[in-house]
Amino acid sequence: MNDIDRCRAETPGVANVLHFNNAGAGLMPAPVLQSVKDHLDLEAAIGAYEAADHAHASITRTYSAIARYLNCDAGDVAVMENATVAWNQAFFAVADRMKPGDRILTAEAEYASNYLTYLKVAAQKGVSVEVVPSDADGVLDVSALSRMLDSGEVALVAVTHVPTNGGLVNPATEIGKLTRAAGVPYLLDACQSAGQRVLDVQQIGCDFLTATGRKYLRGPRGTGFLYARPETVARFEPPVIDLHAATWTGRESLEWQSGARRFENWEFNEAGRIGLGVAVDYMLNVGIAEIEARVTALAEQLRARLAEIAGVRVLDLGRERCGIATFTVHGMEPQAMKQALSARQINVSTSTPSSTRIDMERRQISGLVRASVHYYNTEVEIDRFVEAVAEEAGRQQ
């Protein structure tokens, strides 16, 4: 991949920290940061409404940038306050039409926020939540999913593409082929994959896809987006409505906004929305295929090096793996390792069963350290990271 030096020069944070927490929040490039600052300055100078009018082209460009990334039309994209809002708007649009006896199918490595929502709806509506088993490689077993779809009354298949607690990549496209053949709505949580992997919604075949701006996309916090397939939009109404999502056309009538933007609401952090578009444009200019290849290679190198350290256990599953590497150190709590690395200006995160309970309980993992690399990270940083982990692990022997 070319221009790593330029990308690092445009990433102020690399001068301060070794950042292996990109699955938490990536380091913003300077153009993204500047776009947010510029719009806030404009709001202070001329007023927020007036600044939004002035920046209309920049705001609109965000939709077209996301659409280019996802291979869809700009009208199929809603920009949201965060991925949670995006996911809930999509999920409850489907859930509002669920009835007792309906089934929600999901994966073993499903994220806690999503699963908690399934439990809430199951209790309220009498639907069941069924976990599709994983195959020998740890990913969702598509053969098992096919059998479960054939048994009837499936209202939704909702799957996390890349789990929060590991580097595996669930087979999103294979899932999409099955759901489309069965006529079952398919919601893909792409929070951990957006920005580090190619995402083509036409190839994937999902009805909804949600993502955050702050992680691998390297955008501002408090941003996210929702993709909604046009045919799906015609079938489901958003659970929350305001005067942006629809027009009050008469005393007892309304007209929904066309396309995915009916899932939005009126109020938004416009500086964040602009920054998100700049971040997506920046990613596309670097090249998402090149990013995916480099991130995958760096993570595989990191896993191999960590596995050589006495007392370190690498935990990542999957036939296809991404930029997240997870591990434990014998005799050392994950949080203690995180703190020790932080003292060396090295950023990682940790995960516990409360984030992905079914998967971690199945594997009897009580906690882990998560190191997530990005394309602007380097082999030299991997050397430094591995040396630091080895030193800390050595103290436990």
C-alpha cells in the first residue's frame, strides 16, 4: 500500500500514542478534524441554521460518499446520531410487525446491545430468539441457518458482521443469499467492519446495514449511518417519526419522506455529519480494497508474533479474519494489561462476557485484550507492541 508516510503525517495522533484501539475509535485524519472545526467556527460566526444552509453541498456529499462505499444510491442512506440509533430504527421497523410465535435468528457472537433488544421484544411480543450455532471455524454456520429458515415463522435474521471480541468475519454474503431466497428481512451490524473492509450491499444482499463513524472509518464520534434497501423501505415504517421523516399533509394524514431518510430525525450535529463525509471520502481516496488487504496482513502478523510469547494465548476464530487481534496473558487480568500498556502510551481495549456473552461463555473466556490495527499502523509499531506485551507477560512467569 502506497503513501503510508503521508497518511501518518496527516494523522496527528500517531506522534503521541501507539494506537491499537481502532475498533474502539480510530484516530481522525487532519482533514476530518479540520472540517469539523471549520463548521463549528462557521456556526459561531453566522448562526447554526445559516451555517447549515451555507454548507448544504458538504452535507449532501456525505450521503453520496457513503453510497459510493456501499454501492447503492444516496437515497438509500440515512445519516444518524450513532450506530445504536441506526440499528434500533431498522430493528424496530421490523419488530413493530412481529407477532407471537415469530422467531429472530442471530449469531453466537452477537453484540450485547443488539441481544438485549431481542430480549426486550421477546418479552413484550412473545417472539423467540434463536442462536444459529457456529461451525468448526467459529463463524455462523450457514447450513444450520438454512435449516432454521426452513422451519418457518422467521421474522428477522440479524447478525453482527465482525464481533466486538475477536477478529472473525461472519459470512455476510452467504447469509444474504439465504435470507433473500427465504424472503426474510436481514439486518447486518457492520460497526466493526465499516472502514476496514469492502462493503457492497448489492453483493451482501442485506435489507438493512448499520455502522458507526468513529471506528475504522476514522470519523467523529456521535455519527453513524443506516442503509435501507428500497424494496424494504416500502414494506416497513420507522418506529420514530418527526417533521423531517414525514410531512403533515392534512389533519389526519401524513406522507413519509422517500427513501432511507425517513429513518432520520431533524436535529443533527452538522459538523459531525460533514466530518463523517470527509472521513468516508478520505478512506475511498486511500482505497478500501488496499486498506482491507493491509489491515488483514498487519493483524495476521500481530497474531503470529503474539503467539510466540510465553504465556500469551491468541483467541481469534474464523476462516476469514480482519484487523482485530485478541489475546490473554497467563496470570494477568486483561484490564491490568491495558493499564500497563497505557503507561507506555499504547492504546488497546478489553472485552468481557457482558459484551458477547454467548460466544465467550461457550469458549469459557472471562476476559480478553483487544488490539485492533489500521492501515496507518506500521510493522515498527507491531515490534514495539509485541516487545511491551512480552515484557509484561514475563513479569507474570
